Amino acid sequence: MGVSQVEVPGCLRELYGELDEVLTSVGELEVVVLKHYIAYRRMLNVASVIFRPSVSHRAILVFLRLDPDTVELEEGFTRDVRGIGHLGTGDLEVRIVSSADVEKAVPLIRRAVEES
């Protein structure tokens, strides 16, 4: 990746590899690496991935194109980001900090792809 594109922080590379595998296996999505995030899309973005590599809250944020009202929000894992400014597209934020979170996110990712 060039300097003008987002780079995967070393501390999140393995976790992102797992997430990328899930995102690319659930549907025929195009992966577009942009300056501040990585977009997964068909005609529209289905998911946007942003890295938060700080030691205090190391995480990958996935913004899914899902209506948060149709999801049971879980503190520290999912949140409604309608009306909150953020990079990428999608109204549902999913916080990935472990492999278990990747697995837990699979049904939400599938829904976002199927509904796109």
C-alpha cells in the first residue's frame, strides 16, 4: 500500500486477516483501500474498516450498512452511530478486539451483504 492509503498496523494485522477473510467470503465484494479506511462493497459500501491501534483501546472498527434498530446492541461490541461523524459508511459500528469478536460479527456481516 502506498503512503496515500491506509496501512494495517502490525499489532492488528493478524486480527484484520481474520476479519478480511470473513468479509470476502460472505459475498462477492470489491475491496477498495482508501486514505483513511478500507471499503468492502458491491454497488454501495457494505462495510468500512478503520484501525485503532492505540495501546489503550486497540481495535478494528467495522461500520456496517445495517439499521441499528434491527440489531440487539451490545455494550463494547456494537453501537448506533447515526448522527455521529465517522469515516466510512454505515450506521452500525462493530468493535473487533479478538478472534471471538470476528466470529460474533459474522451474522451481522452476512446480513449487511445480503441486504445490500
